[in-house]
Amino acid sequence: MSEQNRTLTEAIRFFADRQHCIDTVAAMRWIGGKPVCPNCGKMDHYWLATQARWKCKACAKQFSVKVGTVFEDSPLSLDKWLIALWMLVNCKNGISSYEVASTVGVTQKSAWFMLQRLRKVLQDSSNTKLDGTIEVDESFIGGKSRNMHRKRSNKVMARANKGKTVVIGLLERGGQVRTAVIPDRQKPLVQGIVRENVETGAEVITDEFGGYLGLDTDYAHNVINHAVQYVQGHVHTNGLENFWSLVKRSLGGTYVSVAPFHLFRYLDEQAFRWTWRSTKKRKLSNMERFAIALSQIAGKRLTFAEVTGQVSGAGV
Ligand SMILES: [Zn+2]
């Protein structure tokens, strides 16, 4: 695919060709798209066209492009997986299993399992720490959503949030967002998450919540007191507020009801789309976002530069 932004219709047309599917996945998982035998590591093989598999000349084992990926054991064809992934990473407010089912041509139940498996792929497992300016804030998800301002007393908040799931988010300005579902808002837990994810010395912006008190020993900790104002110069948590509203919109609309147990998967999904909506320099195209997701399929995470290089190099 050469154009920057492909629509879903174009993606469907493109992946209708089996060879396009194979080439796209091969380009993302092997250097130069050249298959490597998963059994012996050699790169010399025959292509068995009818079976859409390679046969290794060295060890005589056969393998397909799906081997070692999340698609490996699936009886569903590659085009169905690729279109579902395309939809998942490019629909701003998320997609329902019903939409995927009708677009891809599987049952709603199959679509639900496909999406869960793909969300797992989108999970961020990078071990680098966030740096620069990081907004940190918690939110309450589930139950009846009520828009309450923080200036209400903690008691009122506690009552309003009963039965909701607590989540914490860390947003690196101009970078990525990370989230976690947490059992409570206790100080050791909240601060443990910050210290685990944020480089010492970075600027951390939070609201006046007491759980953040003491972060200034390791960070340039700036506090915006929401009882007084929401923005003071660059000190605000509006980036995260926007992120949470996207999460709530998708959960309230697209994903009619999400069990708390599954919530982290939906957060990962939204965090992936948020993080990869753009780089510091420019907006990403649907194809680039898709390619980044696909590069995670075989556990091979590429950098942005590598992905864009492979996308143009592979001619997809
Ligand atoms: Zn081999």
C-alpha cells in the first residue's frame, strides 16, 4: 500500500489477496520479509504454493507465515485476522465484536475471541521508563458514570465511586500513555507505580490527591489543585482527562459492558491507539499504526523508524 491513509474498504480489498496477507506479515516479522525456518533457523526453502507454506531445504520441516504468531493455532484465515486488527487499531472509539463479525464474516463469539487475542498483542511491554513531563491521574470506571468534580468531599466521592474500578494512568507528553487497574488508591501502591514507570528526576504533574505527597523526593513534582483551578500554565492533567474520556466513551458506547476482569485489555487497546496516533513530529497513517501493531504479533517489536522503513521497503 503506497498511500498514507488507507480506508477500511481498501484494506479489505488489499487483504482479499492471500499473497498480500502473507507478504505483509512476512515483511513485519522477518528481516527483508525473508522467511527464517522456525525449526533450524536456516533461510533456504521451497515455496509450496498450494499449501501456502515453505519447506525448509535444510531440515525438511514445513512452516507457514503464521507460525510463532498469535494466529498460529487459529483455523481462521489470515485475511480475517488482518482486517480485525486493522479495525481495532484504527477505530478511534473502538469496535464491537458485532462490527467485526459482520465485516470479517465470522460469528460474534469468534470475533470476540479474536479481539481479545489482538488486544493482548497491543499490550505495551516496553521496559523503558517515561521521561520529560508526565501527567499522573486516577479515574473510576464502570457503574453509572457521574460527572463529579474533585472539589466534592472525599466522602461524597467514595460513595459515588462505590462499585467502580480504579485505574491509574501515566501520560508522557509527546510520548506514550500507560495504564493499570489498581485495587485501591493507597499511597504505597500509587507511588510504586510512578517510581516503576517514571525516570527519576522527571517532571510529574498530579492533582492534590494525598497519595502523591512525597513524590518530590525523586521528581520535580508539580501539583494542580483541582479545587481551585484546572490549569496553571503547563501544570494540568488535561492530556489524561482527554484519554479517560476516550476510554469512557468507547466503554459506554462500543463496548456495552466490560467485566472489570477484562478492563485492562480495553485500556491497553486505547493506550495503543493513543500512543501511536502520532510521533513527536507528525501524525501516523492508518497503515503505519497497523504495521506497528503487526510487528508485535510475533513478539518482535519494532521502533517507529524501523516500521516506516519496512512499510515502504516491503511495498505494502
Ligand atoms: Zn529448517
